[in-house]
Amino acid sequence: MKPETIAIHAGNHVDDASKAVIQPIVTSTTFERGQDGEFPAGHIYSRSSNPNRLSLENVLAKLEDGEDAAAFSSGNAAGMAVFQSLEPGTHIIAPDDMYHGLRNQLKMLFKGILTFDFIDLNDIDLLQSHIRPETRLIWIETPSNPLLKVTDIRKVIAIAKAKNIKVACDNTFATPICQRPLALGADLVMHSTTKYFGGHSDLMGGALITKEKSDWWQKIRDVQGYGGAIPSPTDCYFLTRSIKTLPYRMRGHVHNAQLLAEFLQAHPAVEEVMYPGLPSHPQHNIAKEQMTAFGGMLSLTLSGGDAEARRVSNKLKLFIRATSLGGVESLIEHRASMEGPDTKTPLNLLRVSVGLEHIDDLIADMEQALGDK
């Protein structure tokens, strides 16, 4: 089935008892045992499984062409489950431009437990030189946050497979509508479902999708079950509902982001626009090869420096100054100030989550902010 059909049907079933067309929310924390001691509906306790979470995980797996999915209470919880599944002493190679929440998680919570290097994954010689006997995971984030760097997934996977190293890809910026890392050979895909899957900035969640049910996947499932960082039935219900419109929402995000990027690139006050859909993007050709669309995120740097970036963000009327991304409303963020004193993000950079407002209104808003000094 096509993504539009999967999004609508893979996360829903007609309720057996009421025949309701939309699956109801099951808030019960526990489930009745049969007289034989078994659990006829397959559920024991809501931390280990729940009908709404089962439906959510099914649609997530189907959208990413995976064999199974595990839902978590946040994207960070999903990423942490991967790191917790690794043996102490494991070495991880990760990108030099990486979501700061997971980067800090490695540096602060796994220091002394795991070892890690943050490098440019498109520098193949550099990547090969950092592989150690204890390297067990290469973590990809593409497009990256906030510089929108695109990693050549196929090249990284070819190197990893030759060394029997697993590859996980943070696909949050792209979603399976724009990119499918499992189809390119990745072992695992991670999402902050808070973002485009939720799509309305009103719930939190995370997910991991696996290519196959391996021993490693069972360890991740054990972290989910024993750790208990799972989404509520209500969050699962609303997330599954939001996913039904994901393919169509992404078309709007991509359309608006491309046109806004082209406008910004031509504006004299803008120093650089980072968007994979622009031919000027350093990895534009890689993006064309591995992405079906270029996503709804972009970043720009302003020639006036830090002060000009803050001034422009403060002058905008439709773009809301807020962190996060993927909602129907457009958001803008001075990213360096969010990431803290050790950030490597340029101080004159603004990260933009392009929403679903009319593109003419978004361009007009950006034009008045850039031009009004």
C-alpha cells in the first residue's frame, strides 16, 4: 500500500464490541486473565502493552517498511533506549552536527559507560579512521539539526556492514514520507514523534523502528518494558490520529519550505540558506538520490551577526519564537542560545520550521522583518 493508505488504515481497527469505526482509547492499566491463566487479548499490564500503543507501533512500522516498532514517551527516551541496549565499553560514532539533546545525553549520562566520537560522516577516510574493535554503532542524523547537513546513508552503511557495525538513523526531520533509511540498509530508525508525526505541537513521543526482530531489538524492547518510558494510551490515540494526515501535511511543509528557501536565498540580508532542496546545498545531489522530498526544515544565517538574527526573529509576526518543529504553525528559533554555551551553531543562525500557512503570507512576513531596520 501507498503511504497515504497505510497512514489511515494501519493504526486503526473497527472495535469488536461496539463496532465503532475509530478505535477507542483504552485507559485501563491492567487486563483480565482467562480461567486458564492466560491473557486472551494479549495484554497483561499497560506498561508492557496496550491496544492503542499496539496500533501506533503497527502504523509506525508499516510507514518505515520495518518489521516492528517501539513507542516511547519522548524522542530522547527512544534514543536513550538504543544507548542503554549497548554493552558497557561500546564505542559509538555519531555526526558532528547532531540534535543537542541526544548529544548531551551521551556526554552527560553515558560518560564512562560508552565511548563516542562526533565526526563528519561524509568524510569517508575520517569515518574509517575512527572505527575501533569496540565500535558497535554508527548513529546518523540526516538532514541534521540545525545545519541541515545530509549524510550519504548508503556509503556509511557500506562501511558499517563490512565491519559488522549497526547503523541507526534519526529520521525526524525527513519522516518516512521524505526518506526511508531502512530501505537504504539501516538497521534502526529513530523519530521524535512529537514533531511531524504529532504535527500540532500538543503531544510528546518517540519511536524506534527496526528492520528485523534481532537479539539487539529484543534488548531495546526490554529497555522499553522494564524502563517504562512509554506514551500514555491517550497520547498514542492522538498520535495515531495525527498520522492519518501526515502524508498530506508533509506535502504542504515541503512546498512552503522550498519556496521560502528560494526567497531567502535571493535576499541581500541573508548570508546563507541551508535547505537540501536548493542546488547550492553542498549535499543536494545526495539528497536527490536518497530523499523523495526535501522536508520542511531550513536554517539561515544573516550577514548582520547575532544581533541581526535576534532582531529579525523579534520582528516576525507569523513565525512564532519557540523551540521544537513539525507543527502546522511556523516556528523560528535562535538555535545557539537554546543549545547553551558549548554550542557550535553559528550565532547568526535562525532555524525555521516552515508551517502550513499560505506561502505568500510567510514570505511577506519574512520580507518585512528582513527589510525593516
